[in-house]
Amino acid sequence: MIALSQAPPPRQLPEPLARLWGRENELKALDGIMAGGRLGPATALIFGPPGAGKTALAVRWLYQHRDHAPDGHLYARLTGVTGLVEAPHEILGRWLRALGVPPAWIPSSYRDRMQLWQAVSAVRQLAVLIDDAPSAAVVAALRPRTGLALVTSRRAVGGHGGDITRVRVNPLRRRPAAALLADEQGGTLAGLPHAAELARVCGGLPLALRCAARLAPSDLSAARLAEQLDAGQAQLIARGTPRAEARVRAVIEAAIESLRPDTAQALRLLALCPGPEISTGLAAAVLRVSRAQAGAVLDALARAALLDQPDLTRAQFHPLIHAHVREQAAEAVAAAERRVVTGRILAWYAEEASRVESTLARRDGPSPDVEASAELGVVQAAGWADRHQPAMMAILTAAVDRREHPAKALRLAESLWPLLRARGDHDGQLTVARLGIRAARAHRDRAAEARMQARTGHALTQLGQPGKAVPSLRRAAEMWQQIGDDGQLAATHRAYGQALMALRRPADATTCFTAALAAFERSGRERDIGVTLIGLGEALIAGGRETEAATRLRQARQLLSTDKDPYYQARARAALGTALPLCPQLARTHLQHALAVMRRLGCLPEQATILQALGDLAAHDGEPVRARRHYQQVLAMLPGTHLASQQVRGSLEALDDPEPTSR
């Protein structure tokens, strides 16, 4: 069993619709996957035409049975219309972090992540919604071992074998379609004689019906709308649009045409935002209006059913509507204006990301200016980051690829990187750092490029690829040397030393840490000196120079404040414990104190490292029973694919070896 941090169960599902019409049979079919009141292990595929309400059905059913997934709901959308597609290995990393797996234990390879996902999900009661799946192969990689996977797709993706429940979502029949139309208008079936004709033109698709209902407040307008939609669909089909999609797009186009010209243009500008969620703050930034005015625009678009409004502060695009309006914006909005809007989006996200990161890091507490963290602090900020991270990555990537607004793109990269660091998202850190390098070069900012080179190296080291990190760190060090910034040069040397330690080159790491230490000492930065002394001490221990290491680590303890730096104080004591094998009682005291602090802080990787050191100390001191207990504690915490697991298994085998082990 793998040790997980004490995080609240993730609840990542989209908001459910207020009402679901005509899906009683489909809901009952999904009920069939319940086995003895439990969700899973099972997979259900919900398939049907675009706009039929597949996601709405899945979300409604999962909310009805949410108590049966006490360990959380996970969500991923696999097919995007605006460049917001996560790779499967990124989805697995995000899910594993959400379940409390320490980022340091999440492997970089896709295969190892799948193995870890299967191990973690095997002991959890989870429900996973895999939205708009393109293939069975991707679904197979994301299915939990023992929980439930609900999958939506436009087609009946095969290849799952016989353990899948298939639920086809057909267009609504005449009566529920008419009921939906009447409900959207706040009336009754008797009040809409042409409901059946309108339902026919909309193909019984709920998305089209909701838009149509807002366009046909009277019997006469319903008849005229039906004629208009028939003509619009014919034109779309003639241009090669599939019939089901043409029904939805014709209604969307009619809804846009019904808007005031300024509101329609505002919709097109908002559709340039890469993510589906549009908050009042983002809308105000894009449209250059006050928040109150932006809220009025969002209300008008929601009344036309072109946006959904989960609450008063934000609205959401349906993917089909978003795709259609973005296509329209590419023609109706001048290229220069699109570039201006891109700059506004970049600037807004940079400001919000910086504030949210401050909340997540608990540096200054919740910021009342951040929409996502105004009331619930860290929890709300984390939710904001979950919802907006794909959009921030997408707008940053687009701006860098098009070489637009390099200064603003660089600012967003600078704001995003610490946010991703606070969340332990090393995949995202690497992507942002590489984009930051390109933005810095376009902006001709050598200091920013050096900083992003160093961050690239840091992310690669954290992802278990220190060999790839070395060139970036070497390049960063060269640039800081040329720029003449001793503080940044020292920080880069320290990161370089960490990469070399991961490569098991303690002598070279010692050289890097020594260089970093000298630079920090020149600047008098005591905390950085203390942290660097810990790295130097660990490198000296790995090189067999325990006496020198003990001296350095004692210096680190003196410099680091116990109150302000309990983590690094514990790191120093843990390293000091491994540097004193000839003083086992003192070494054990240091290690046990460090273990208690790391447990209080919830630092699982550090706990495993200290327990392994306690096992090594007991084995060295001729206490096999104590050593075996510590080693077994480590194995109970670590993923099986982790390098330390293999080392500990070897140590356990050595305990059982009757031959004496030379030390």
C-alpha cells in the first residue's frame, strides 16, 4: 500500500444542469452498473451525437450516486476544440497528485505512471468521468482498477471486452423535447403549439432545443424559427457538416443573430479565451468594461442559452458553442483586435495566477481580490487553479507560437511557474519553463532566459531526468556568470549540485555546492547559506567524507531558524544522523527527531528517506529486527517502481544473508 498525503477527496465534476429531460431510461441503464450498492469495478460508455447531452447525463448520474464514491470524483476531457487537450500521462499525474501521491513519487514515464495509477486506484472507491474519449486505448489507460469509469464519446469506441455497459443517448422524443422547450420558456406544453415542429427541426438535441426555446417566445416566432433553421441546416449540410452537428450549429447561429450587435461582438471576443470558463473578471478584462458591465453581458448571453451560469461570478461555454463562435470570430474579428485581446487575456491570467499562488503557498493568506479565493481561501484557490490551468497553458502556448506579446507571455510564464511548483506539477513546470525561454528570447531578456533555463533544469531533475537537466543548468550558470548576478549564479550552482547528486556524482556535486556556498556567503544570505550547507553535507556523506559533512550540517543547524524553517532544520538533522554511524545513539536521536518533524509537516518522501536511514543504522549496529521493521515501513509507503524500493528490498535480503557483510 502506498502512503498518501492527507488531502480532501477530489471533487472535479462539472456542475450538473438544473434539470434533465427525458433520460429516465438512460439513468436506469446506468443504475445497472451498481453492484451491491458499490460503484465498480465497471466501465460505462455513454455515446451519441453531439449536443445530445452525454456529459450532462453522466454528471447527473454521478451526482445522484456521489455518496458511493467517498474517495473522490476525477474528471478529464480528452478531445478539445480550443487546444485544451491534456496528454494521458499529464492526466494521470494530475489525478495522482489530487489523490495525495507526493509529486516526488510520480514517475516521469507513461508506463510507470499507469502502474502507479492502477496501484493507487485499487485501494480507493473512485468514480472517474472520461469525457469525449477518442479511442478505447486511452480509456483503458485511465480506468481505475476497482472503481467506476464513466466514458462519453460520439461513437461506440470498442475494445473493452465484455465488462462495459453501453448506453446510447438518442435525440429526445417528441414529448420530452416539447417539455424541455416549454420549461425553458417558463410555460406549459399547451402554450407552445409548434413545439413538435421546432423539436423536429432541432433533431431532439437538448443543446439545440435550449437555444431554440429562447428564440421562440410565441407560436408565430416558433413557426418562423423552424423555417429559418431548416434553411440554415440545409446550407451547412451542403458545405459538408454532418446532419446532427448542422442542427446544433444552425440554432447557435440563429441565437447569435438574435443578439444586439455589440453583444454578439462581445460573445466573439469572449470566445477567444481558450478555456470554457469566463469569470466576470476575465470578461471585464477582455471587453475593457467594469465588472458590473461584464456581468450584464454574461447575463444576456446566458438568457440566450449561449452560456451556462453555474453562479453569479462566472459563466461557461458548451464545447460546441465555443467551437462555433471561435470559428466565427476568426472571420468577424480583425487580426489586430484578436492580438489585442490575446494580450489582455495574458495579462489577466498572469495577475490572477500570481495571487492564487500566494494563497496556495500560504504566504500572505487568502487575497480578497482573487475571485477564486475570496471566501474559502486555499480550497477555493486550488479549485480555481484546477479549472484555469489548461486555459493558461493554452493561451501562453498560442502567444509564444505566434510570437505575440512576448513581454506579457513572459510575465504569465513567470507567474505560472511558482503556481505549478506550489501544486507539485513538474510536467507543467517543464512546459512553462521551455515556453518561458522562447518568450524571453523574443523579448530579448537574457536574465529571464537564464532564469527559465535554470527552471527547466530544476523541473527535469524533479521528473527524474537529471541527465537532461545538466545542459540547461550549465547554460544558465554561464549566462548568470556573463550577466554578473552572483545570487542567481549561486542558486543555479545549488540546483546543478542537486542534479549531480541524482546522477550519483557526489564529488562533482560537492564542487557545485561549494561554489554556491561561497557566493551566498559573499552576499550574507544566511538562509540560503544554511540550505546550501545541507546539500553540501549530503554530497560529502555520499562521497564518504562523513566527518566534514557533520561539521557542515552543524553549521546549517545554527543558521536555520527552528521556528521559521522547521523543514530545513529537520533536513539538517536527518543528514547529520546519517553522518554519525560511529555514534549510533546520537545518530538515532537526530533521525527520530527529524522523522517526528516530517510527520508533523506531512512530508512523506522525507519520512521514507529517514526511515530507510534508521534501518541502515540499525543494520550497521547489529539490530536486524529493528532494521527489518524500518525497512518494511519504507516499503509500505513507497510505490513499487521507486528506486528506493529496490534499494530497501536489497537491504532486507542482506539481513537474511547468513554471510557477514563487509562495511
